[in-house]
Amino acid sequence: PGPAPCESCRGLCGSKLAGCSCHSTCESFKNCCLDYNQSCFEVRPYSSSMLGGTPLKIINLILLPNDQLRCRFKGEIATRGIIDSEGQAFCISPLLYEIGWIQVDISIDGSDFDRTGEYLSVHPSKADPSSEVVLVNGTKWHNYGSQNISGELEMTWNQSRIGADTVNIELWGYEEINTGTAGTNETLSYEASIHYLYSIGTNVPNTGLFSFFPESSQNYSDIELGNIRITANSVLNGARDVPALWSRGHVLAWHLEEAFRQDSAAWAKGKCLQWDALEKTLPNFLNELTDCPCTLAQARADTGRFHTDYSCNIETGSVCTYHPGCVHCVRSVQASPTYGAGQQCCYDHSGNLVLTGDSAGGSTPDKAHDWGAPPYGKPPRVPGYSHWLYDVMSFFYCCVWSDSCPIYLKNRPSSGCRRYQPPHAAVVLGDPHFITFDGFNYTFNGEGEYSLVLSPHNELHIQARTEKVKLQNGSSAYATQLSSVAMREASSDTVEVRQMQNHLQVLRNQKILPLNEQTWMVLHGLFVFTPSPQYVRVMFSCGVGVEVRLNEEMMAATVLLPLVFANQTKGLLGVMNSDPSDDLMTPSGEVLSSASLTPENIFKFGEDWKISQTSSLFTYDSSYLLETYHSPAADRPAFVPVLSPPEDPGDPLVTSMRTLCSGDGAHFCEYDTLLTRSLAVGNTTLRALHRHLELVKDLKPVSSCGWLPTPKNGRKNGTHYLKGDRLSFTCDPGYGLYGSSECMCLEEGTWTGQRWQCFLFYHLLHSSNTHVLKN
């Protein structure tokens, strides 16, 4: 039905009214209320740095010059909007201390904020590069005044992003201010503040280039972290929430007090010692961090809990400035629950974990996660800035500007991997084939929507939608394939990843997410990573990871579950308990025995896991989806697949198929080739299976015996601590070794040999063994 002319979406975005709809699906059904696009608006660009200053253009809203445009963010930050000469409306994104989707309400009469939209606030490092003030030669900026570094500092910017002939260039500083109020732990009594310090240049020609000779600050040198901001010259110095360009946060070495320039090493060592004393008074965040994966293969495979640290990335040449000797680092996706801390794990060329006990380039955990942590806003959960203040500034004090790095490494020691437990992986691929968390595999060709994983732990729901396979001649095969995956845990956003021809589409709470500006999105209770149109990764706060790939128009979905989900799952991907014999468990708890595993019984088992309309997490935004999946089953014909495709030896396709389909997964490859009459589909299934087998191999548990120290007055040969690794020990001249000179890591996680120590020869010759051990 067409929209009712008298109904309005003002203040009702997301609702379905009696005569029309204000829901995001209304555009597909062409039943939107007449003012839907003006009342439930979108903005371009849809993302902005959390530092603000980005003009957000309100799409489909044209105003008169005398309209009073007001913008309100998060229901609390009110700013004046901009109306240009053509009546186009803009809201300027405000300075925030959080990332994620932010609600924007607007008023055109100055009082009623009844039109609603949203934009994505992002970590400053992920903002649009064309709106960034670039600090030329960042190393010089970070170290100015130390190590004889001096001269001019230079910055560049895109002058077309500032609509003025002249600009102001300002310095803004970041600090965390003690409010004097008690919290549940020490860090909660602080407030974050990014604020104006002083102007570096006023009335500067907007050429996109500026250089200056920095002077030591007299009044603000205690602020050591901040940003450059550029605005039009007409903007008052320090004005907030105005159109602006920002640099990335950086160490303000160039404005520190004169004492730093006179003797930067002594100044920095004093700061390092002060920091060390402060650390002793703060809570120990290390105990609540998850251990690192033991190997590089595990770290890159455990995508639900770890993500590439782009400052040390093997895929971009392993430029690891802060971790020399390493080729790749990962960070924990989630911050620790109490203190918002983050884990970092770095690996050498042999794929082994590098520890600070052996190398200054080892893995260093962070007191504050670089990406921040929900609910954001307050230290130490401010994205980027809390991390720089607690972890990066101290690194400069101790390791860059002075030779006190052992103090830093003492406070940021590597966690090791003895407690690390890799996740279990399951997959759906091809037409479609299922491999459970315990490794049982089967084929189920139902058409509909089904429970892949259902768990009471964290109320995890992962559902799959299948559709008939389209043949090259346009007809449908008697087989199905994965077409969409929907998921949610507890109170998180609902995310759906579905196939749209040759790319994947992501929906959040039934609304299509734009993917053209950002590859990393923070949603409520989860993260979404979309590095390409054919790959989507979803990471939940509980550590669950879901990877969806599209190859040759065939979807495959991998689910990774941490060990905490053991004996807590059911659905088409089985019971995760390392026992494949009970994986085909029906919703009623009945298990298909090995004697009853016929194609017919497996098909019935799969159909039992069909979801109801009330439990569905999927979006139905087309007549096809409503009729195929949401209408009562009695209203549509039942789909009957071919359970065992016939194989004709005289069929020329069979000869090519047998050449292609060999080794692991040959039966899946043959099945899909015969049903679709396509070698390309069979090959896609085979490649997807091999990828899964490689993933399972990479996630295989590894025994670690833990780090061993170098004996005092001696040397340790070897820095690897996994099963089968050996270490040897020698003593300095004049000292003798007591204990074993070599040890080996056993599978049970213990070292062979006796405790080793180096003693002066005098003690070894004239003291009893008991006396030596006491000393």
C-alpha cells in the first residue's frame, strides 16, 4: 500500500505506523511515510574523527536561509548548524571522547528536535586522510629538542577542506584531570580533557603548507600530548565544534620546557622515575589480561580475539619501529573488563612469541587499550589518548629519550602464553556442507533459516539462511547454498551478513551499513571488519569470531568459539565438547547414532533446527524474502533436494571432476560439481575446505613451559619456550654453573633438569651443596 499522507515520521524513526512506515525497510517496500527521508535522515560523509570538526551534510533536506538549524548529539551536545546559499543543511561533528554510532537530532524551529539521524565517530587514526593535518617527518616532531634535533617543523593539509583564504593554526592539549571524587578504582576519579592551549599562527595563507621554529612553552609545558588544529581565520581561537582539520595525537616534545632541550636524557630519566613511582600506586592490570597466542599462526587465526597491530604488520613489510626483531604484532580486540587494558603480542621470523624478558622489542601490554573501551568517555577508556598518556609517553621517557628502558619493561612485561587456549572452529561451505566444532562433517541441503549456534552462555545466537543454487542456465538446482548469516549476543546489536550478487552486504539492526568510508566499525557489543567486498569479520565482546567469505558467488561462514563455550552449544554446528559422536543433537536432545546417519535422517535433523518467525534475527526487506522465508510454511511448496547425486561414468564432466576433486574434501567437491554441473563451484568448495583445514591446523594447541630467566653472572642460549625447545646456560668467567647446563620443554609444560645458578668458583669449591643452594 502507498503511504498515508497524514502520518509523519517526526520523532518516530524506526517505527511502523498504521498507514505507512518509518522503518529502514520502507524504501524497499515503497511504503515510507511522505516525510521519511527528511525526518529519518542520513548524512554524508557518514563518519568523522571523534575530534570533530567535520561538516555532516544532511541528505534530502533543503532549508530556507532564515530557518533556525540546531543540531543535538547524544541528546546532550547542542550546536548551531550551517545552512549554505543553496539551502543545504550541515551539522558539525562535535569533539567526543568515544567511538561508535552517535545519534544526531536536528531542529529547524529552534525547539523541537524531531528529526533523527546518526554518524560514526571513529578513532583519529581511522579518519578520512584528506581531512588530516599531516606532520611532515613525524619522527622529528616526536623527538624535537632531544638528540640534537632542531630546525623548522613542517605541516601540510588539503587547503580545499578549509573554505577560507587564511587560517588559524592552533595547539590543543590532552590531559586527564583529577576531579577529586572517589570511584570504584583509582582511574574513575579522572576526567578527560582536550582543550585549546595557544595559537601557532594566525591569519596564515591557506596554501596547505606551514612551517615554524617552535619555542619552549612557558605556561603549558606540563601538557605533553596533543594535536594541531586548523580552522578558518574567521573562527575564534579555541572555539569548539566548528569546521576544522586535526593532526593525529602526538608527543609534544617540540613545546616542552627549556630544561628538556638543555639535557633531554636527564629530564626524561627523571620523568621515567616519577612514572615508575606512580605505577607502584596503581592497580595491577596484568592479571586480568588474556595470555598471548603461542605462535604467529595462532595469533593470525584467532580472529575473534586478536587483530593486526598495524604498527608491525607482516602484510605491509614488517616495519616494526617499536618492536625491533619482530615481524608481526597483534592486539587483543577487547579491552580488559575492569581497567580497560589491552594485550599486545609480537612474533619473530620463526613465528615464536617475543618476550620482554629477552628483548626490548618484545610484546608489551597496555594499561589503556589503544582503541578505548566501552562505555568510553572517561579515563582510562578514551580511545587513543588514554593509551598514549599511560603507555606511549612513558615509553618515550624511558626508552626513546633516555636509557632507562628496563624500568619501562619492568612495568609492561610480556604475559607469555602458558594459559592461552585456542578457540574451536566450525564452518558452513559449498552446497552446503557443515564441519562442526568437534570435526564431524555432513551435508544438509535444506532451504530456509536455521540455528547454526545456540548457546545460553552470553545468549549467543548465530543463524543461517539458505537458498536454492542458481545454475548457469538460470534455473535452480536441487540443492541449496548459504545466502545470509545473522548473529547477536546478549544485548548487542544484531548483525546480518548477506550475499548481494558478487559482494557481501552488512546490516545492523535491519539497516544496511555503508562500507565505502570505513573498514572497521564499532557497534554495540561487537566490532565489524570489512577489508574487502568479499570478506566480513564480526568480533563479539565475549571473544566469538564469525568470518564470512564470498568466492565465485558461494558464501562460506566460519565460527570461532573460545573454550568457555565448551558444553554450551547446540545447533547445526554441533555440541562443542571434543566429542564428534553427539554433534547431531536435535533440539529435543536426541542424538543421531552412527547407525542412523542416512541422508534422509540427516536431512530431518537439519530441518528440526529451522527457526521460528519470532526467533528470527534476519531482515525481510523485499517481497521475495517475505514470501520465501517469512510466510507460513503451508503457503509455499516444500523443497526436496537431491540427497545423493547420480554419477554417470559416461558423463564427460565426471572425468574432469575426478581430476579436480582429490585428497581431503574430494566427496564435497564431487557432490557440488555434480549438482551444479560446474567445476568452478566444485573447486570453490574444495578451496574453502582446505582453508578451513589450514585454520584448524593453525589453531592446534601448543604446550608452553614458560619463560626462564638468564642466570645472574651467566648467559642463556635460546629464547623459545614451546614443546621440544631447548635452552642451554653458561656462566661468565670466574663463575661456575650449579644445576643443569641444558633443559628441554616437555609436552606437559615443564622443563627438564635442575635449577641453574652461577656462583664464584670459591663457593663451589669450599661450600657444601646445601650452603650453595641457600646462597
